[in-house]
Amino acid sequence: MKLQRSQVGQMLLPRKLRKSALRQNTFTQRQVATRCSSDLSTSCREEVPNYLAVDVLQDQSYTRQEIFRKVLVILNPNSGFRSSPEVFYQQVQPILKLSGFMMQVVETSYAGHAHVLASTVDLSTCPDGIICVGGDGIVNEVLNGLLGRDDLKEAIQLPIGIIPAGSENSLVWTVLGTRDPVSAATALAKGGFTAIDVFAVKLTQAGVTHFGLTASYYGFVADVLQLSEKFRLHLGPFRYVIAGLLKFLSLPQYRFEVDYLPLSPRRNPKLIPLAEKCNDYLSADSSVEDNWVTRKGEFLGIFVCNHFCKPAQGLLSPVIAPKAQHNDGSLDLILVHGSGRLRLFCFFVAYQFCWHLLLPFVEYVKVKHVKVRPVGNTHNGCGVDGELLHAEGQAEWQCSLLSAQGRLLGQHPST
Ligand SMILES: Nc1ncnc2c1ncn2[C@@H]1O[C@H](COP(=O)(O)OP(=O)(O)OP(=O)(O)O)[C@@H](O)[C@H]1O
């Protein structure tokens, strides 16, 4: 007798699971049939790999829900090792379909496409969110597209889902505790949301504001980010290592003036109402407050972190801002004072073991606002969530939290 593919899959399962899989399979096929018929754009002919069906169906909490969730999926075919289409269509889409997602899938065809999609999509066609398949960069584009809309208040409420398929997926790894596409899809399937602070970085001279969820950074790391773009095509995710090594070998000096407003424990930044446009919020800044602290001189790096920033790659899983929480209404500022390869090397080694805060040249403070001014011919770019922002001539970057929080689809497994 010729076995169907799903039956072959079951033969590979332990006996106990096989029985339950057989029972579940009838149920699965019924579910797939109804749900696919209402899928917005994708074909429902592809088979669900059986082991995935079993995985998903074993958690009854989300298979029993009958409510469809309408989402827009934005897939960057260019991210990471360019395997995101394969990852999505073969591993992720079946899980999402089974758990009731109705997906309109759009593949980006140029840099900036995700931004355009998020800023123009009719929100009523994807009331349950936008799912990004790619790296931190594509999530950042979607965030900025949403926050540039006229219907900002509704747009900021729209949850963003993430299927990690990029070079660096620090956001989903740090905040939702997952870094592989299948467990990220399972987290989306389980449902729930995670509130996350949103910060804005404004280039004062140009009056341009860019939003982020992870961190903004200046100095060595921003410089490496710029150089790494040259190697994107040939090296994929390894581009950061090569660019980092090259920049380390030809390390320049970075001079900055930094002003920061430490977080006052009595003040709750969330009490300030969200302005109609996010740009207005930054112009009504807190210059009237007088407890600004100024630092001047050489800095190897300046990091303004919204969460503890755990890189998805790396052996030891270090974190740059161990005291940061993604929803605590504050930003964590790390100043790495000084210059020189030896100091940078010490910082890097200490960071691998999460000892970097013990170094005498590292300053760590929770803040509300930060202003960073590169001095002289210091690299004047600013990295935000893996995207490099450029400035012409003298620049001042202002980094502040927005009063409203965004929402990520899914929850950390420990919640
Ligand atoms: N079709 C495309 N062709 C070229 N570039 C694209 C395309 N779609 C998106 N991009 C650009 O690719 C950039 C990086 O994408 P993404 O973040 O998904 O992957 P990554 O760089 O590999 O991962 P990470 O940002 O986590 O390091 C985005 O900022 C976006 O502007």
C-alpha cells in the first residue's frame, strides 16, 4: 500500500505521539481546509509538514480558538542568508495557517519597500498586525512606516510580529526569547502581546526623526555598521565580523559631547500625552529641566538601549545593557570613555562575559533623554536598530522615549 506523506512522517514518531498525531491529523485537515479557503492571497495547496502539525496541535490553548487573525506579512527575501522565503513558506506559513492566521504576503522588492507598505496599508485589512520576516532592519522600517502615518494613534497600536530570518535578530531574541523561525511562529500562534517602549532619534539640524525599538549607537559600532554594508552582498551575516576587524585595525578616535537627563525616580514619562505627530513630541523637549549632565571627550562607543540587547549570534550570549527592560519607560545609556585598541579589546572581552560594567572607563546610567554631538571629523552617523542614519556636517542627535508604547505579537515563554 502506498503511504501518504503525512503517514510516512508519523512512522518516524514515537508510538505514543503517533497515536495522538493520527487523532489530531483528521482535525488538522479539517482546520486547514476551512482556514485556507479564507486566506487572503496565498495558495493553500502546499502540504503542512506533519511534524509541525503535531507540534502546533499539541498545545490545545491555541488550536481551539476559532477567531481568524488577519495580518499583513512583509517578507524581505534579501535578509540574512537570503533564506527567508524558504523559511517562511516551508516552516512558518503552515503553522500560522493552522492557528487561524489569514495572511496577505508581500515580498519586498527594494530597500524601503517595507516602510512604504506600512505607511500606506489600509489598517482595516490587517487589524491583527504586521508580521515581518527578516532581520531587525525590516522591523525598523515597518515601525517607521507606521509612526509616520496620519492615523498615528491607531497605527502605534497595531502589533508587529517577527519571524527571525535576518543577520541579527536582537529584538525578538531579547524581548520574546526566541531566535529561530519555528518557535517564533509558535509564539505568534499562541497569541498575546508584549508592550514595548518606542524611542525616537532626531537629527536636530534636519528636523528629521527616526524611531527604534532596540538601541541607538554612536562611535565604533556605528562606524562598523557603515563599513559592513559594503560586504552585505558577499558576506551576509559575516559582514559585521569582517567590518569589525578592519575597523579595529584602523581604529580612529571618536570625540563627542554628550548631554543626558538622568531618569528621576519620581517622574513617570508615560504621563505625557502622545502628540498628534511624533515629531512634535520631540520638539517639545525637556530643555526646561535643569539636571542635564554633560560629558565631553573621547568615547569608543555610546549606546542608548531600550532593552538589554542580546545578540542572536555569538557563543556566550552577552548583553550590552543588563539593567534595561523593554517596557520600563526609560533608556539605558552606556558610555565607553577613551580611545585605543587596547581599551576596545578589553571592553570587548569583558562584554563577552558581561563584566563590562565593572570597567572603570564604562559609565552606565538610566536616562530620559540623550543628546550626542560628534566633534570635529569624528564619524557622525548614528545606528538605530541596525540601520545607519547619516548626517551632513555637524550633527546633533537627540534620543528620547515616546510616551506611548508599541506592541509586539507574542509573549516570552516565561510569561
Ligand atoms: N528586496 C530588497 N532588496 C534589497 N534590500 C532590501 C530588500 N528588502 C529590504 N531590503 C533592505 O534590507 C535591509 C536589511 O534587512 P533585514 O533587517 O531584514 O536583514 P538583515 O540586515 O540581514 O538583518 P539585520 O538587520 O538583523 O542585521 C533593510 O533595511 C531593507 O531596507
